[in-house]
Amino acid sequence: MSLYHHQQVQAVRGGFSRRSFLRNVSMGALAAGTLSFHDLMSVSAEELRKQGRAMILLWMSGGPSQFETFDPKPNTSSAGDKQAIKTAVSGIEIAEDWINTAKVMQDIALIRSMTNKEGNHQRATYQMHTGYAPSGSVKHPSLGSNITREIGDRELDIPSIVSVGATEGAGFLGVDYEPFNINNPGNIPDNVAATVTDKRYQKRLGLLGRLDTEFASRGGEVVVKNHKKIYDKAASLVMSPQTKVFDLSEESAELRRAYGENNFGKGCLLARRLVEAGSTFIEVRSNGWDNHADISETLSPRAREVDTGMAALISDLKQRGMLDKTLVVWMGEFGRTPKINARAGRDHYPRVFSAALAGGGVKGGQVIGSSTKDGSAVQDRPVEVTDLFCSICQSLQVEPRKENMSPLGRPMKIVDGGKVVSELFS
């Protein structure tokens, strides 16, 4: 590489954006062969990995009601029993169970005009994680797996992608980008602590390697390759001092209480610790949002847990100077019906629902789009799943049109269609 191009690379590592770098490097260098396209992409990817950008997805499994969360409809037949409360931003009101979120609304952008067609839990969950409708011919990677592949730190001992609770996986991207699943946040994951000395542990790994080699020689190369990747990652985690990131007892009792002494609150605190340690994508799941009956009674306890954990997470990230590079997204698979049913609940409703974003360059203290007065349809600025995904990619500086080759030999974009919701960043 020439001195000029070496200086350009150093400039990138010093803080120039990928776009700036690609714009400033002479395309003549590509034609002359002094700097290959692969070199450009490698430097660009390395730059992004060093920026420490990350995303935390707060997933409300079951489909949260927009009326009882972030799009209340006071004094209408759709309102239900929940009252609307004021927030830290004049003119923005949310449902009464979200008192802590209301206090940090200046950091949150609400989208009240999400719209989709999938009203089945499994199909909608798949689409809201991958950007694609389910297909029998291919298993699409989740957006989290795609993001981790693009900007995750490959040298990290702890997992770059973690899920507190079950989630969609890496699909055809393979085991390298499968989420590390945690069921009990706050404790060191099961089977992570070594039960023997390091020397004996290494001997056991050596024996396992010999067994794998023998199996591979008999036609099991692919199985052994994937098996080895999983064991290598597990071994790195077992042997790494970074494993302590999973131990929440290192945090003060006061901070743990601020997040909430429940699985969701602990998951949010763990997410902040993981981002701080270098992880790229963490999902924290809250169950219990499929409120077909008694929504007023069944939703409140869950909403208050999420309200406490989410508000503490946003505040904590901001206080530590991490919010600008960490995108927090709250969403579920769809919304709920404007009409309360005979069982005092609400049914599935993908036609219009809400999402919330904070950090990652998002301009807080605003509402994007709106639903009609009764909440039955989008009134203005419809936002589809692909639009939201393009916006997430914009925040994390990931190219949404990047293509990965599926097992069928068909290139598939990270996000196929959609446009960035520009208001989020203006």
C-alpha cells in the first residue's frame, strides 16, 4: 500500500467515517491495483468494530397494546381503563403505568404509525426479527445476527450476540452468529465455570479434538467444523476473566434496585454490562403481552417491570456516556385491537402499533407518525418493518443492502426494501 493510502487508513482509524474514507480514497488506486476493494471493505469493517456501536432490543413477546403503552386514546371508546400521563416532553403523553419512562422521554422517539400484515405470533415474531416473512425454503438470519456479522468484535472472549430469553437465530449465517442464550440473568451461565484445573481442561479439549478428527475422516467434516466452532467459543468463555461480566453482584445494590429485582430488570442491567464489555447485540425479552383477557389487570405488573428496567437502562447508558453509540429499541410483534373484546382484553392487530427508540444518534423527545382518533389505522407517516430496519442500520452504520449468499445460492440483502425514517435523525 502506498504512503498516501496508508495515511488514509490511519485517518479512518483516527475517527473518519466509513463514508468519508471511501469518498477520499482515490478510485484510481483500485484500478491500479494498489488498494483492492477487499482492502477497502476490511479497513471499513475494522473501523466500525472499533467504534463500539451496539444495540439493545427490548422485546415484548405477545404483542403489546399501543393503547396501554405509548399511544393512549383518552376520552375515546378505545381508551380502556388506563389514563394518559404527561411526560418530560411537553405535548407527549403515554399510559399511566409508564411513570419512569415518562421522565426520560427527552431521550426517546416514539413511532406511533408502525404497520404490518402479519397477525400470527410465530410469523410476526419471525418477521420483526429478520425483516422477512417466513419461507419454507430458507431460514433467514435475525437482524441481530446480521449486525453482529458486520460490526461485531471477532476477538471478543464473551459472546458478541446475547439473548436473555429465547429468540430467532442466525439462520443461514451459521453457528458463528447464533445468540448466546441466558435464562437466568444475574448469575454466571450454567456450565461456564471450569470444574478442573486449566491444565486438565486443556487435555480434555485435546482429546475432544482427536475424536472430532477421527469422525471428520469418516465423512463428518461439516458437523465437526460447526461442533469445533461452538466448543472453541465455549472454551474461550470458560477460560476468560471477562466471564465476570455476567455477575451482577459487582454492581451496587442501589443500581440493581433501580433496574428492578426481576428477570427483565436484571436483563437490562446485564445488557449494559455486556455492551460495556464489547458485545454488539443484546436482546432482553419480556413475556406476557398477549392480553386477550383482563388486559387492565394482567398488563400493569408487566408494564411496570419494563418501565422500571427500560428507564434505568436509558439513564444509566446516558450517565456513562454510552447512549450515543448504543441504540435501544422497544417493540413487539404487533399491536392490539382498538375494541376491547367480551373478555375485557384486546386481540391481535398488526394494522397499526407502536415502537420506541433511544440512543444511537436518534433524536429523542418526539413522536413520529400518528394513528387515527380511535387507533384503528395509521393516520399519517406509515412506518413498515423494513423502514424500521433501515433506520436501525443507519444508527449502527451498517449497509442494509449488503448481500449474503443463502444456501440456495441466492443473494439476500440484510434489509430488502424500505427507507430510513429520516425524522429519527434530524
